[in-house]
Amino acid sequence: MSIEVRHLRCFLAVAEESSVTRAAYRLGITQPAVSRTLAALERALGVLLVDRSTHHVALTAEGRAFRDKAAAAVAAFDEALDTGRLRRWPLRLGHAWSALGPYTTPLLRRWQQEHPETPLELLRIDDITAGLTRGEVDAAVLRGPVDVPGLVTELLFTEPRVAALPSDHPLADRPSLTLTDLAALPVILNPVSGTTTLDLWPPSARPAAVLTVANTDDWLTAIAAGRGAGVSGTSTAALHPYPGVTYRPLPDAPDIPVLLAHRQGPAHPALPQLSTLAHEVTSERHT
């Protein structure tokens, strides 16, 4: 059996909805049709993609691995048929938070001046690769280190870390802080797209309590509410001021590498120009 785009769309609908019923409604077909299409895809691949043994369907390990590949294939198919994009093929640059920090606006302005034939779309996607592995973007600004197979990365610059505290906390009055200072507080981590983990602290001096959130907005809200402290880069302090949150330098924490990344294999034709311009802009601001 040949696999068609409709098989991939059906699988992705089931994966995203975690329900055959909701997937059928979303696709505008019957539940039996969804089940038959999914079963045909699994037979063609020779693996079980969805575990149907529980009340709520869930992806198997093979299904989770196949999901990103299917999403990338469908995105590429839809893009190929978009005649508007054929005339002006935009370069999609993803980021999970803060983009290039203070270099973002200079990059966008120079790109518009020097490459007006190729629109540069800056997209925030709350994902560890900012949508890159799912095929939602052509390149991404990532804060690393990023250990994801199939990605090519290049270092643009590094940025110091800062502590983020509730503004009414006594530590917020200090001019700078240390990791040891923060260990006395609950630490708020963003495992979806953040750069901070408990490995930032020595094993013997790690925070005792951890609160996890899914994105930068929730991270800021939790800190402002007094639920704990966080650690991020200076770009966050510059681009995300927030009522009730105070940023302080954290000089004993290692700097964060800021990377430009793309997938291995065929790339957007304007990617080399983006790489060159990104290095030029960040170098100019450092000199």
C-alpha cells in the first residue's frame, strides 16, 4: 500500500486530539474511517503507532518518533502547493523566547533592506527546537546546548544569566546574586523551552523545591505571584519586563550559548544569507 498525505493527516489528528472521536470530527469523516485509515498506515509501516488499549488513545514510542516526521512531511506538502509562497517564499525563523535579544530588531531591519525579495517571518513557538524538528520553521534561534539529532547549529553569541525574583522578596534588593542565594527558594523551571535545569547547581546545593511551567509567560506569572525564583538570560530581562518581577545579575552562573539552527539536508535557499547577516549584526553590537 502506498502512503498518502491523508494517512498522515489522520494520524496527526489522532495524535493531537488523543481521541478517535475528536479526530473524526476535526477531519469531517466518520470514526470507522479514521480507524481504518490509521490501521492501514500502521500496516504499511509495520509498527503500532497508537495504543488503543486504554480509554484514551495514546501514542506508542514508535508513534511519538513518527509524529515529528509526519508533521514535517505534511507541512512541506502544504507549503509546496501554496502558490503565494511560490511567488515570495518567506524564510521562517523560529524562537521559543527572546529571539536574538537586543540584536533582533537590527537583524529584521537589515534583512528588510538587503533582502526585500524574501520576507523574514519571526515566529515564537514554545518548543525545545522552536518548531524546527516539526517542520514549522526553516531555521531557529535556540539557546543551548541543544542535543537534538538531525540539527545543524552555529554559535552566534553568548549571554550572561540573570536571576528573576518576586520584586517584594528581600533578595531583590541586592545588586547581584549567586546560585547559592537562589537555592534557598523554590526554583521555577520551563522544561519545554527553557535553558535552566537543576544541573546548573552543584548536587550538594540544589534547590529543594521545583515548580515546572510550560512557557515564558507562565514562568513570569509564577515568579510575580511569589511562588519562587527563576534563572534566564539577559535577553529575557531586556525584552520581558514584568510587573512584580525583578532581575538581578547572576555572575557565578555560566553564560548561555545562543545558536542559529537548521535541519540537516535541503535548506531554504536564503539560509546562508541569514547566517551571514546574523553573525554581522551580533559582531557589530559586540564591538
